Amino acid sequence: MNPKIVAFINFKGGVGKTSNAVNIGACLARNHKKKVLIVDLDAQCNSSFWLLNHKQRELLLQQPNRTTYQIFKDKLMGTSNFDFEESVIRGVPINFLGNPQLPFLDLLPAAVELLEVEEHMSKKVTLPYFTWLEKALKPHAKEYDYVLLDCPPNIYTVSKNALFFADTYLIPYIPDYLSLSGFRVFSRLVRTFQDEVSGYKPALVKPRVGGVIVNRYQNSGNVFSEGINTLKLELMDLKASKLVNAKAIILDPPIRSCVKVAECSNHHLPVIVYNDKCNGSEDYSALTVNFIKHLEEIL
């Protein structure tokens, strides 16, 4: 396979990165029969805890060597202990009978020890540190149609590895002033990083911010509609400045505020498995159709 590798990234927290990765991944796997790998790169382990049952989560806490953390630990310590086949969890989520609920959806979990990577890297810079994730996962990515990278809310070592590995970046976004004011700064930081490392991968010369996903949209009042209109203008300006892909768009539809989306993580299920009739399921199903189409156009 020739997988499409997508980073869900924003240095602002709480904007829906994990929700987008988990729920789009689930829709790709169930509705479109695509083979999907979600790679959790956040020390908060949100994708991992969302998709794993209690027994799996407890085991994960005891075995950080079977997570993405080990990829970075190996490079820092000069070891070779990361084993993809031992670490990947197939067919998540797993029901109480031990059966996969989404056979085409796999998870490479994270560990809180990822925080140590940033601590060590602040004392020791080893080039090219941003290639570590790609070198570890590229051989295994070939078995998937999509690899979705759930990134931490920053642009530090781990995130830069995701930016280097990914074919495109999607920005989860809540249409308010604070999110908008940070979008241009974020785009500049990403563009600067791409320029700095393009010698290692010439394709990074082109802007890779490929789109924006609007989360927690509310139809009441004008705040959100005005926020999206302002975002459209900002996106046009960023294109003119060559800070984002020339074909970057706001993916439709926006994900409406939905209590079932908020609840489903507590039940460790994607929303289409938890309640496939709610607004969240309808929105994510429709968004995933446009996600597939848009990636075909830009990649």
C-alpha cells in the first residue's frame, strides 16, 4: 500500500485533535473498510485511553516499552527495543468478550513517559532527531491505507517528528478569537521547521498544512458563523503568504457540539460505535467522506 500519513496538530490544547483522529479513523475503518493506524504521540495518552479497555490501559501503564515512547527512548539510549508487532493493538476497541469492534482500526499507543523525551532533548540535541519516528514506522505503514498521528499540543521534539513523517497536516480548530490569533503563528512555526529540514526531505519545501477541521460548532447566534467566515479570510491570506497548501480548505461539515461525542470517550468507543444516530456520528461520517476526497486532491 501507499499510505496517506496525516498529522492532527495544533499547539492549542482542547481543540479536538484526539476526537478528530479517533472518530475519523473509526469512520474510515467501519464505513469505508480502510485499514487505519492511529499513532498516539501525546504524553496525555488520550487516543490510547479512549480506545482501550480497563485491562489494556492498566497493562499499558506497566509496559511503556510497548508504546511510541520506546521509539524515542531507543534513539536517546542507543538501544533497539521497539517492536512494532508487540506494541500495535489490533482491531480497537475490544469488547468485553475480547473481540475487535473495528477490525480495520489499529492503535499504536502512547505512554506518559513521552514527557521524558522532551526533558532529555532539552539537554542533548542529536541531529537528525526529527527523522526517528519515520525510520521506525515507515516499514510498517505500508500495511495501512491511512496513518493518523495524534500529536501533542506543541511543536517540540515529538511533534516535529510527526511533521517530518506526515504527508499533510490537518488543524483541529474551534472558531473563536484565541484560536484564530494563534493560527497564523502556528502556520509560521510549521513553515519555518519545514524550511529548516527540507534538506533531509525535499518534498517539505511545499507547505503541508492541508486543511482545518472545525469542532464544537454551535448553530445558535452569530459567533461561530462569523468565526468561520473570518477563518476563511485568514486561510486565503495564509495561502497568499505560502504558509499553507494552496489547496487547503475548511473541511465540511463542521463537527457540531454533541453530548454523545463528549460521552463516548468515557465509554472508550468512537462515536459511531457508541451512538450511530446522533449529530456527532452524522457529522463525522460526512466529514470522513470529504476527508478522503480532499486527501486525494492534495496528495
